[in-house]
Amino acid sequence: MKGLVVRTGMILFAAMAAGGAHAQVIVQKPAMSVSAKDGRFTGYSAAVPLDLSTDTEKVTLTAKSVGTLENPTYALDLNLVQKPDDDRVGQRSMGVGASWNDREARVRSSVSRMFGFGILPRANYVRVSMDMDASQAIAVPGKVPVARANLRSSLTLDGKPIGSIAVGGGSTGDEGVDLSLTRPFDIPAEFTVSLRGAVNPREQQWRLQDSRLMVKLVKASW
């Protein structure tokens, strides 16, 4: 736990140094809630967000504790988003997070970047994003961590989302591909094809485990 806190502090220091010397710490409104069942206390959630924004980056650090008094889960989340700039078109964002309790430790990270093209790069762009997740059981230190990574690319033309494709996989052998098409031919719907499979460790072959076709209505106009 100590090493995790140290690494998080190093990331925070590097982010503030990269963003400039005009960072100001602002403690935002804390959020807290409790839950009960049959008149008995069952759990709580408490979060304290800090605004560490600089001249060029919007930076938010959130410390959170959820669960019960006997078995709490602690979490830290750091998010950085590039502020709009007339000189730069491609917006980038990054997020890292960690949570831990007596049973499990988990680390999360995400990064995205927008690449504009054409005559109107702010309305025509490709956004590429990646997120990773890894967890380690505390009670079984020798166990291989469970990890997964996803890579997604989406296309926007004339300010309208056209579609996206995503691929993912992890240490458990799960592989997946998602292909979505948003509002083709001005139809107010989003069509998504999802394929999920896994590699058989004995045969070393990829087998399809789940395939789905999903249709979601989207807002055309009010």
C-alpha cells in the first residue's frame, strides 16, 4: 500500500510539473452517502475531489472510501484533460486509478487522443483510446494478476459520430471485437456487432463463445 501511494504521488507531481507552475489546489464539495436495510446500517460511500487544474490541463484527484466500517475499500483516481486551445486541435486525456482492501488490489489506467483531419479538423476527427485494468488477490500473493486491455477507435464526420471498432483481451484468455455503426443513412439507431471468444489452453485455438447484434435508438432531434 505504501508503494502504491508513493507511485500515485509521483504521477501527480509529474502531471502538475508538466501542466505548468500555476496549479492551484481547490477542495471541491465532498460527497457522502449511507445505506441501510431493515433499519440497520449496511454501508457508506465518501469521496473528496480535489481540483488541481493548471493553465493547460484540467486535473482532478478524487480520494474515496466505500464499503463498511469493518471492511472498507479505499480508492484514488487521477484524471487529466487537455483544455481547449485555438492553436491545437487534438485533445488528449489520461486517467489512472487504484483501489485496495483486505481481499484485492486493483489498478486502472486510460488514455485517449483526438486526431483531426480535413478542412474542418474540429468536426472531422478520429479518436483513439485505450484502457487497462489489473487486479491481484491479496490472500493469494503467488497468483497471476487478472488483467485486461481494450483499444477503441471511433470516427466523427461533420460533427456526427459515424462508428467505432474496439478490440480487447486479457490474461484469462478472453478476446473480443466490437463493431458499431451509428445512424447509417440517417436512421436514428446505433447498430453494434459484438463477438466474444477465448483461447482453449489445451488446443491453443480461438473459439467463439458469444456473438450479439444490438440495436439502440438514438436521438435524432427534439
